[in-house]
Amino acid sequence: MIGSFSRPPVAFSPAPFASIPPPMSASTLQAPQSWVSPSTHVYLGHSKEIETIAWSATGRYLASSNSEGTKLWDTESPHGSRPSFISLAATEIHFHPTSQSLLGGCGYSRRIALVDTRHDGHKKEAEFAFPEESTAVSFAFSPDGNLVAGCAKGRRRMLSVWERRNPSTPLATIAVPQDQEPRKIVFAPQSSSVIVVALKNGQLVVQDYTADKVRTPPFLLSIQGGSLDALCFDPQGRRLATGGAEGTVSIVDAASMACQCAVTRLDATVRGLSFSQDGAFLATCGEAKGIDISDASTGEQMAALANESRATACAWHPRRLSLAYTSYSIGIGQISVTDFQLGQ
């Protein structure tokens, strides 16, 4: 079935978080005394700037991608610093939520591709295609991994949802007006029927795509004036974070869709957001040289990590307090993984 956006947006004006401390220098790690002995490991493998990174479900594998293709590291192997190459060029990648060998990517064509990284040559498992004159810009797996949702820009802008094992026919397709270009899409963590989409015009779309409700107008929230380029839920589904061109990060209560706080200290376009495995911390990266780590419940800055360039992506390890983030310098695209320990 095909639906469309038609409900007027709901005004959304997050109040500034009054207790945010002044900006902190990115030249060194600054953190509360309870954060002790951080150490960093660097992974090299790209000659161009990395566009996107992802951890596998267990955290054993770390992947990165750009127009050159995808590199895959086994971080538990003695030879983990030697990546394998996957012929998958992407601006966004995700591992399947239950299989650490299934990796998906999109961004340079109208297709979302899934590959099985266990096979020599990395066997392509499935492709989910949007119509001609479209480019797949973002995708997500449902919490159980049985569905794939994607959004496309171009002359034919839309959202589609497929069964992972039936890529030929979408379960639902929702048309997007030309003034509402989609940028990011995620599933609500506790649902396989609700998707949340970030738009270029600063709005969030919350849509139930199931067959009997696909014609129901979506719920729209006006988050900010500029483009929304980053979007993520915490693993528990309690909070939703958004960021984009204005440099503001909004932390939203997922149940009420009311803003808990707005982090305004960044003063540069936000490119990546990631919650820690327990949902306690939010990492933010982007055009600013440095990685900001906030208390997810208050927005208060907990740490600032140095970075020699802008960071296009960041991702917390799914099982421990380790943060991966990108940088680029003189023909080298790299991932740094900083391990934290919490003291008493």
C-alpha cells in the first residue's frame, strides 16, 4: 500500500538546558575524576575520509565504509589491525541486530545491499531497490532483524519497508513531498511497525507503516530550522537524540516526544550521534574538531575527546564503554577506539 505525509507539523521548541557548562577544549581529554585511564587504539585502512562506521551485534567486528568500499576488522583477533575488504561502497552501514556476519549498506545508488561477510568475496545476500531517479540515503533493521526500512531522495522521494527475506516487494511505500527530503531513518526500538525519519527541513516523522494504518497521517515534530542529519535511539528505547546543521543536539523522551534537554555548546554541524550500551552517555561528533560526551539524562558534558579533524561518525561498543570515531589527515582515513574505565 502507498501512503503520504499530510498532517501539519507540531511545533517543537526545546528549551535550552540551563546548566550546560562552557565549551571545553578538544586539545586533551577532559573528564570527571570517575573516568580513569582512557586508552586509544587506531585502525587504518582507507585513503579517503570515512563516511560511516558500525559495530557488530557482539562488538567483535568493526566496519567502516566510503566510496572506496568497506573495511572489516576482527577486533578480537591477534591480526585485528589487518582489515578485510568488502566491495560495498556506502555512506551508511549497519550490522544485523542478531547476526554479526550480516552487514548492510547504502548511499551511492538506489539500492540497499546486504552482504554475508563470512563468505570469500563476501556474498551478497539481498538488494532492496528504490525506483530509478532515486538514491537510497538511509536504512535500518527492525529490532528482530526481520524487516528492512529505507528512505530515498531524488526525483522520487519515499520511505519503504521490506521483509528481509523478500526484497522484491515492499510491505509498504510512503511518498515524501519534494520539500521534505529524508535524511535518516530508524525503527523505534520496541516496535517493528513504527519508523522515525529525520528530514532536511528540520522535522521528525513518526509513522506506523503497517498495512491497516499506512494511510494514517504521520506525526510530525519541528525540531530545528536546519537539516536533521543525525538520529538515534538509546538501546533501551527511552530517549531519542537528533542533531544537524544548527549544531544543536535535542534529547527527546521517546514516550511523550517531549524534549528533555538541548545541548547547544557544539556550535558546528552534527554528523553523528551514539548512545552507550546502557543509555547513560551520548557521544556527538561532526564538523567541530573533537568528540563530545554528554550525560544522556541532562545533557551535561562528561568528557571531551581530542580529534585532529572533523568526525563523520561515532559509535559506542555494544557491550562495553568503548567509543569508536573517525578522523582524516593527509590521505589517511582512520578509526580511533577509546576505552574508558569508571572509577569509584
